Amino acid sequence: MVSGGKIYFYPQSNITRAEVCTAIQSFLPNLAGFNAVAPFKDESAFPGWARANILRAAVYGIVQGDERGFRPNSAITRNEIAVILTRLY
């Protein structure tokens, strides 16, 4: 979790969808001049520190939302992690 510019690690806590996008960002190629428009209706809920990472992961097809949007602050499920890992491979 990021708070006040510091990264905190809570091994017993759930990881959010935004945190996963931030963690996988090192696997994604950088896009020169990247400035994507969010394909999610809940973009206003994106944490500022994770916005670019969520959008990059979406552009590369690594993550998707549903009818409710991306839900960046929701805990990610094991199924969603499995899908992300498959897409990264």
C-alpha cells in the first residue's frame, strides 16, 4: 500500500487491483508519450499513484473492468490474478 509517498507492505492483507497493476508495471514496455484515456467509468476512484499503471495494463490487455468499472480499491481475487499471469505470459 502507498501512503504519504511511502510504500508499506502488509503480508496478511488483501492486495487491491490498483496495487497489482503497480506491481506488474515493470513487466510492461514503456510507451513514449503515454497518455491514454481511461476505458473505465470509475476513473475518478483511481488512486493518483496507480492511475498510469492501471491505464498501461489496460492498454496492453492485461486487466479489464466489468459493468461496474475497474474497481481499483477492491481486493483482487485468485481467479483475476490467474488471468493476469496468463496474459503476462
